[in-house]
Amino acid sequence: MEIKVNFLDNLRLEAKFDDFTVVADQPIRYKGDGSAPGPFDYFLASSALCAAYFVKLYCETRNIPTDHIRLSQNNIVDPENRYNQIFKIQVELPADISAKDRQGILRSIDRCTVKKVVQTGPEFVIEEVENLDADAQALLMPDSTSDALTYIPGKDLPLEQTIATMSGILAGLGMKIEIASWRNIVPNVWSLHVRDAHSPMCFTNGKGATKESALASALGEFIERLNCNFFYNDQFWGEDIANADFVHYPDERWFKPGRKDALPAEILDAYCLEIYNPDGELRGSHLYDTNSGNVARGICSLPFVRQSDGEVVYFPSNLIENLYLSNGMSAGNTLAEAQVQCLSEIFERAVKREILEGELALPDVPQEVLAKYPAILAGIQGLEEQGFAVLVKDASLGGEFPVMCVTLMNPRTGGVFASFGAHPSLEVALERSLTELLQGRSFEGLNDLPQPTFESHAVTEPNNFVEHFIDSSGVVSWRFFSAKADFEFVEWDFSGEGENSNEEEAATLFGILETLGKEVYMAVYEHLGATACRILVPDYSEIYPVDDLIWDNTNKALLFRADILNLHRLDDAGLEALLSRLEASELDDYTDITTLIGIEFDDNTVWGQLTILELKLLIHLALRQFEEARELVGAFLQFNDNTVERGLFYQALNVVLEVVLDEDLELEDYEVNFRRMFGNTRMDAVLGSVDGSVRFYGLTPTSMKLEGLDRHLRLIDSYKKLHAARAKVTG
């Protein structure tokens, strides 16, 4: 994690990281102002807070109340060496907690991350740089001292070379990539989380049987998502990019809708139109891109090559963003390597969907077959030793597809997790199923899995598949666990041989799609110095329903973005118009504004918590429509999950509106005790909101220039690095 420190007045310091700011000071006796804890005080508190977190985690997963658990820490300083200290952590537990859980709580404290780092002894590297922001040295540290080279199936180059190449590309873009966490909770299963230190919204997870393979996985995913603009999906990229020579890629083209908002003739082809516009309801305006919002330019469309005949077909960027998410994109040492990864993921998700929604039962992998892969078996045994039941299934649907499945059952909670993996090699597909199962997860994290069901509609509804796509946390049917399988086990093998194995495997996978009667479209991206591709298989690789292009398109942001960002500048007529559009849209009142308009607000601000319901409420207040405001205040207090501070503001507003709207009550009769209850500062805000002197309390003014929105501006800065690299290559 990158922490940037600013020097404030006197001895005060300000540390900024992610969306947080921490201020430190020194006591008055050390010539500070005593306005905040000192740096060492934060350090001491961190271990106590970390210990308490692990206690809370242990108790929550076992439904143990923490109301009467108390924890404290004292540091005992050696009088002869003040750097030699004992941290004594004590915990007071209620009498009704069992002996087993008492030991469990003590063991959970022993897992404190701060404690483990201190005990291990961190290494400090202190260096001078010319410019902190310009120093884009990758914060990755692969072992470069060894001459050993590690080859794994599916990779055309050794892992060490792959990691070095990708790290160099990211450093060349000016991105500091930091490793935020590692996981290795069972043998031969590694995962990690990497992110852009400047823009932590840009992150990926990697997984593999070794540290090196997991790191290569994370970096490869990072580069694929940069190449395909995935980190910036659904977001507004700012007016500079919106009006630049190109927005997405230098070879994009813009097409204007025809008469009566008809689709431009230049986009898609007959095959795609039959899928995306079967009833003729799709209009040109549905396809304006969310990222630029530049309707005057038309529909931003990207070239893809149709694999059946090599023809170029233009796909609206909006269509790709709305339907495909990250499915079917990959980076590789070679194009064939990337293609195999892309196509494997497409099959993994399509077959997974068929199995889950069809409530199919899969055959078990025989023990003698599993025994051929001792490293994988060791990871499975590691899970079983923790009390989990693990089922290993052949998901190839009778040898038709290169897909495997590892399913975990948690007897402690009744939850299940079906993890799928695909690759032409059965061994690699099985390894990917297992590593996907544990990617970024602790044992405690496996206590939050959903329970299986016999209710078919819960399994087949579209959002369940989206949940499975995002993190495999969707619902699974009990029919999936039937001992009577719908297919026979097949020990399949689609892998190629020799130096051209990836080319052979890619051809095999493309051939399966051809057999299914699917058209395949591919774009190759090499602007950043690495080979990446994106493959679309219409009517097969979509994640969201095609109907979303009409009924839930992300470019609905264009109806609201400018007015919401200019909220403080709107007159009453503008506010009325915005309110009318919000009502007419029939959007869920609990949709957050971040999602609605594609702006990354700081989560710790009122903007970051703002929902459509609260926005409507504040507009009604500004328009002095108190009856409507009171109704929404009631809904906010009953259902909204917001901060305690925001809840108290609306509690105070609620009682003030009750008085204002009651002809028999006078506000001055209650104001003194309202102030005693809610405090002067909060009541000043409430009374100001009612008399009109305070508008949109808590929402700092901004505009389409995005001033004050640092989190979003960091995201745009990240995208501008890509944009500049693409312009340089093609310029």
C-alpha cells in the first residue's frame, strides 16, 4: 500500500492512502499541539485493533455475541532498551463462552497480521527519488538472483521472464503496481491481490500452484484489463478524453444513428443483429457510450475480426461493456497463448451456466485419476483436514468441453461453493478449479457461502449467474449433488504437443465453437507492448442478458450525470426536471449514485453513500416540498444502510418536519431540546435545510470538471497513461 505524507502546520503530518486521511501530531511537551495521536501511538493501536478484528471475525462466524467481550493491550518497555518491548494483549470473556471457543478466540488473536509482521521483522528500504509520482518502479520483487527458469503448461515462456516482461511494461506506463496481500492456506494453492498504488480501483487477483505462477497470473490479468479498458468500464472519462482524437482506441469509428434513431448500417452484421435486435426494438441511442457521453459524435464502435472469413465487424463499445464484462479477454506471451486463455474462460463460464441453470449432476473424478496429480490432491486434503467436504467433478459434459469442477461443502454452515476451471489440459483445468476456489479467501471467508436449494427459480434467475461470474458465490441446486450423474466420466484431453501446443489448442477450441454453429469475433491489442486479445461469441459468452441493452443500459447515466454533478447550480426548474426524470426512470430507489452516473466518489463521503432515494429527498427539501421530503425521510430511516452521523441528521430532520407540517405545533417550542438531543451543529444543518439557507447538506459542490473528486480523478489519470501510450504508438 502506498502511503503519501504531507507536512502540515507545526509538527502535524497527514498520511493519505486509498480513500483515507490520517493526521498525526506530537504532544505539547514535545512542542506539538497535541491535536492528534502521534505516529507511534497509531502503531501501538494498530496491533490492538488487529487483534480485536480477529476476535470479531471468529465470533461472527460462530454467532457468538461480542457485546460483553473486552480487549486491551499494554506495552511494557525495557528500561535499559526502549526498543525492546512486550505487547501484552488481554481479553475478558463472558462466563457462558465454552472452553473450546475460549481457546479458539485466543488462537484467533495469535493470527493478528500486525503481530506477525512485527515478529517476523519487516525490512526497511530507504532511498531518494527525483519525483515520487514519476518514480514508476514496479513494487514487485520476484527473485532475480536465481538462474533457474520455471516452465508451466500453457505458458510459452518461463514464469520468471513473463513476470519481468509484464512488470517492465507496467513500469513503462508509469504505474506503480503493489502487492496488497498473499494467500496460501493449503498446500500448492497460492493467490494474491495486486493494484495500482495511485489508483487502487485498478486491481486484479492472481492464482496458481506456486508464488511465481500466481504473480504471473495477476500481472497478466492486470495487463489484459488495461488493454481492454476493463478497469474503466461504466465510468465517465472526463471532458478531455471525450473530445480527444480518439476515446477508446485509435482505430475506433463513430457512426450516427439513422432516421427515427435507427441503428447505423455500419455496425454489427446480420448474424449479430439477429441476436442483439431480434424484435427490432434496439435503437441507436441505446448504444451511445457511457465513458465519453459525447452523443454529438455518435456511436463509438470498435473493430473485431470475424474468424469465419476475416471480415472486420464494428461492435459498439457500449454493447461490449453492457453484456460481456471481463469474459473472453486475456494477455499472453504470444497470441496463441492469449487465445487459449480467452477461449478456455469462455467455455468455463458457458458450461458452468449450462450446468447450474440446467441443474445437472456431474460425475465424480475417480480416485485413481486424482492420484495422478499429487500436488492437487495435497491441496484438496488440506481443505478436508479443516473439516470441509470437497467434491471433484468432471464438467466436460461427456468429454465435449475442457472443463473441470471442484465443489466445497461447509458442514459448519451448510454452504457450498462450486468452482469451475477450463483448459485443454485436464490437469491444468483441475488446478484452476482448485485455485479459483481459494483465490483471495481465508478459511473464515468460506463460512459465508450460500446454501443449496431445490427452488429452481433461485438458481435460474439471471442475477444468480452474474454472482457466479463475479466470485462464484451464487446459489447451487441440490440436484447438482445427486449421485445419479447425467453424464459418464471422461478422462478427456484437448492439449497440443511440442513447441506449437498453444496454436494446436487454440485451433481445437475455435473448432468446438464452429461445431456449435457460433460465429467468433476477435480484437488483438498490442499498443502497450504486450499481446492481448478480446474474443466475443454472440449468444454464448454474454454475462448479462441481451435485453439489458434496452432496459438496463449503463448509458442511462447520460440522462442524469451532468445535472447531478451540477446539482448546486440548478435552479428550481432544473431541480424539478431532474426529479421528474428520476421518477420516470423507475430506477430502484436504493441504487447508489456512483453506479448511476459512473463516477467514483470517495466511499467515506456523503456522495459515496448517496442513493437515488436520498438524492430525491434532498431535492424535495431544496424545493421546500416538505410532505414529500418527510415521506422519503421515513423510508431512509427504515431501510437505508448509511453512517450513524447521516442517520442522526435524518432523525433530527424527521422530527423538525413533523413540527413544521403540524399546524398546532411551533418549532420554537421544541428547538432548545432538539438541540440538546442532536447538538447545535447538526441542528443548524437541519434548520438550514428547512429554511433554505443550507442546500444539499453534506454534498460538496462539483461539476462536469469533477473538481474535488480525487478518487475519480486518479482513475482518469490511470486511463490517460493508456491513452497516451496508444496515441504514441499510432502517432
